[in-house]
Amino acid sequence: MRNVMIVDDESLVRIGLQSIIDWESNGFRVAGVFKSGEEMLAAAAVSPVDVVLTDIRMPGMDGFQLIRELRKTHADIHVIVLSSYNDFEYTRQAIQLGVTDYISKYEMEPEELLRVLSSLPYEMRKSYDPAQPATPGHTEIGSINDSDKNAMAAKLRDHGSAFRWIVLIPYHRSEAYSPEERKAMRLLAEEMFQRLRNPILFGEEDGIFHGAYAFDPAGDDQRIREECERMAEEWTAAFSQKLNVSLAVGFGDEIGIDGDWTAARKRAEQAAEGSRFDGEVRLSDAALPRGTFSEEEWLAVYKLVKQRIRYMQFTPLAEELLAYQDEKLLSYKPSEWVRLGVAVASQLADFLIERYDLQTAELGRFFVSLWPLPEAAGAVRTSDEWRTLVRELTARTQMTVTSRQSRTGWLERVKEHLSQHFSEAIRLEDMAQLSNFSENHFSQRFRQETGQAFSDYLTDLRVREAVRLFRDTDLSTEEIAFRVGYSNPNYFIKVFKRKTGQTVKHFKSLK
């Protein structure tokens, strides 16, 4: 269950956001609702928070100031900006501050909010918190008090004056691990750590195991690294062979036993997350630093994806995305690859819905377990899963498009003909012949597919072109009427007023 805090100075918005969806049934808990950024920051200092929904314009501390302050102490929190301001400058600032998403609070539907929330990547707890209460029946690393920490430090000193924090993460899978499986993992971890004696197992939190490997910092650094890698290979092999569980292992930076345990833990968690995603990283300081997409990089990739989808070049899109990951895999954090996957999935879904007016049920038949597409992309946890998802999404999108075109290819031919010849005399029987339908069948099918009668569709097409010509040229009304297919200017004037609600004279006066 992830904790959500809501920040908005409008009471009606705060009330509405609390009731717009069933938070708990979707894996979230509203941990606080605040009317100012100052109140929210005070609460975040003493209570855990995973997601923040915030307005931009608020008295005192505005949304951007709040985000900047949060980034200083809660760098991994997901922030979703809810605002009534759609100015690009707000969007640009939000991107620069690493906002997860930016949506209008007045146009937002429950489905849209759920889509954004469900696309958030899974995050481990971020910091070592000795004051966090333990959960009955589990050894909770977060519940270590000063006495326990001193005892553990004493054990570590038996092996050296420095250590690396260790994190073991069982891979995510579609079906949750059963209590019996969780117990078997705990017992196996305990047995292996006891047998090795050094490292030392601290405990478990949320199914993730924590420990430490101590050593003399004046020793052979290469030997220590090789020892850590050997232990990682032994643990992953044991979990795989005995429990059929894939395991990611991460080691934090080398620090003194009296050093910053919170930082040590965080670095180990980051290394383990990297290992879980690409199977490569083990020691945090042996890996290249992973960053986030810059605004320029993100926009470049986003434009490439959009262009490929627009021209229905789905296979080249998949090839380019996979090649891009081959080149940049270790440059970006796993959460950034998940974010890119969600963006691609969202664009594909939007394309199919807007281009072919597909309904949810039909999309579900084409994509099966991958629908909703953004949700499936947000659930990716490894590089292999990401690559498989890209291939599946693009292949199924192509299959969907091919299926729709085989059913509506006649309609595309008709629309293409009308867009090129609307200024000419267009007869219903000619369009029926182009479609290989009878006139009655053509009229019925055209209305079913477009929601308009053929004559209304043609009139709308002509009037839209007339509007453009009035705005962009100084042509006379008679000339424009002729160019859009009306030989009688008086009749055109009547049609124009009926469709636009304005006379031609009034419309031209607005230029």
C-alpha cells in the first residue's frame, strides 16, 4: 500500500480528489490532505509518503517550491501536478523538476488518474528509519533500534572496520509470492548467511533482505570485490535452484562501520534495482552512475516515437527502441526505462483509439493481458521484460491496424478520394462503386463507421476548407464557393451559415 498526500488550497478539489476513486482497492492510501505546501512538508517529515498530488498556484509556497523542497529530502517521491493551467511554461518547469505527470484537475476523469497512478514504477522504501514500527511475524530491518544497531556494528567489527551494505531482492512476478514461499526464502537467506558467517544478515523488510559484508579497508580491494561477486552468484544460484526464485543482489559503497548507514543502505538498494533490471550491476561504486533523461533527450525520443506511430511504422519503432536501450542501458535508471515504456504504450493506445475509434472491449481482445497498455508497461521490472513488452506492443498494434484496415479499407479509400476531389461534383453512386457496395449498403456502412450521413460528411469537409480559405486568403466569396465545390454562391452562403452559425460577411469581418 503506497501513501498518497494531496496538496491544494481549494477545499472542493481536496474533497473531490479523496472521493474520485477507491484509493485502497487500487493499492493506495490517502495519508494526508493539506491546503498548503508548508503543511505537507511538515507532515512528510514525520510520516512516510510515496506519491504527492499537488496544485501549482497556491498562496505562500507554490507547487514548484514544494517540489524543490521535497527533492532535497525525498528525492524518489513521485509527484503528479494537478493544475488548471495548461501553459507550456508550467509544463517545462514540471519536466525540469522531474514531475511524474502533469494533468488538468478540472478535466481529469477517474480513469485518467488511475492510469497515471498505475503507471508509477514500484519503489522500495527509501531510507533507514529506526523509529519505524515492526510488523508482527516479520524481522523488519526498519525497526532496528540503537541497541540492535550497536550489536550489529560489534559483529561487523569482528571482521573489519569497514563494510558494504547488502540487499537481496526476489524478482517481481505476476502472481504474488505465497506466505509459504516467503517463509522458505527467509529460511534459505538465514541459512546461507549463517553458513558464511561473514556477511551478517540484518533482517527483512517487505520481502527484501538486508545485511552487510565487513572487511579491512586496507586489504586487497580486488579480492574484496571478487568475494562480493562470488557471494552474489552463490545466493542467486541457490534461490534459483532450491526455490525457483530469481534474485537480484546489490552491494553499497564501502564505508566505515561508524559511517552513514542510511546512505549505505540507499546505495545498495540502487545497485540491487540496477541488477534486477539488467542483470549486470552488483557493486554500486563499480557501476557507472545512472541518471535520468534530460529534457532535451526526453523530447527527442518522444518526438521519434510519435513520428513513427503517426506513420504507422511499428516495426522500425521497435527496432530503434531496442537499439537505443542496447546503447544506453546503463546510462539511465531502471525507473527511466519504465517511464519511457509507459510513454510509448500510452501513445500507441491513444493512436488506436483516436485513429480507429476502438472501444475498450475490442482493444482487450487484441492485446489480452497487455491491456491497459500503460499499466502493463508500468509493471515491467527487468530489461528483458522491457524488450519483450516493446516487441509485443508494436507487433499487436500492427496486427490491430491490419485487422481494422481489412474491415475499413473501403472507408479509407473513400475519405482519401473526398479529400482530393471535394471541389468536384461528388455523387453517392460513384462512392458506392468505389467501395464495391450498393448505394443503400454504402450509406448504412458509412454512417455506422463515421457517425455521419455521407452528405453531412462531405459538407463538413467543404466548409472546413472554406473556413481556411477565408482566414488565409483574400479570395472572394464566389471564388471560395467554387473552390470548395459549390457552383451557386448563394447556396454556399446558406450552407456556411447553417454549419458555422455565422454569416459569411460576419466571419470575414473577424479576420
